Amino acid sequence: MTQPAETALRQIVGAAVVDSLRHPTRLLVARRTAPPQFAGMWEFPGGKVEPGEGCEEALLRELDEELGIRVRLGHEVPGPGPQGWPLNATAVMRVWLAEPSAGEAAPLQDHDEVRWVALDSGGELDALPWIPADRPIVDALRALTARLVETARTAAPGPDPS
């Protein structure tokens, strides 16, 4: 008996667009318009990696197409698997921190609203109706950004003792 061929998972990329890669305090979130089961829910903007494209290249393209922004990529938000975060039975998503470098974010494609929300827990970020597969990424993002802020704080030069 032969084993069925493994189906390759479709690679998706997403961005946790923050106000600062060094000291992130706010996150840019985007509300989906489609497909119907996700319309009105919030997500990390991004999209499919096209044939011949690298993940980071695809993410830069998607952010330009969907939101009209250029970004500088930072750390990847590590997922539970080598291809990132499971979205469904056929797709996984890698997510990077990104800081806007040009353009003003606007819902150009696939979204009807974008907004900045505070990264602190218990606030608007937690209250938003997230696409279920993105919810665990929110928690991982918050942990990663807390580590980055702490690293930046402890690496900052102290006051001159003289």
C-alpha cells in the first residue's frame, strides 16, 4: 500500500506593523472584508507568497498593495512550526515585526478599516474580534515586543555618573 503524497502547505506572510521596532507600543491592525466567514474580523495584514518569491519579498509587496505602505522588517514572531503559524489544514503564516518607513496606511485592498491600537494587555487589542488563527499570534507578539522593550531599556546607556 502506498502512502498518499504530502500536500505542501500554502505559505502566507503577515506583518505585525508597529510604531517602532526598538520600542513598540502600538500595533496597526486591519479589518477584513472577505471571505464572508472572516468579514469584520481583524488580522495581521499580508498575503500569499507567489511562486518564485521569498517570504520577506512577498510581505513587502503585500503591504504596499493592501495598505500603501513601505516598511522596514524586524524580528520574526516565531511560530510553533518551521513554516510559522497554522492557519488551517492547508496554509501556514510567518509573521514579522515591521515599522512603517514610507506612506500612510489605508485600507486599499481586502480591508475596510485600519487602526493603531495599544499593545498593552486588557485594552482594545484584546477586545477586537480577531480571526481565530491570528489570536495566538497576538499573544506571541506581545511577549516578543515586551522582550524587545526590556532589551532596549537595559542596553540604553545609563546617566553619566560624573
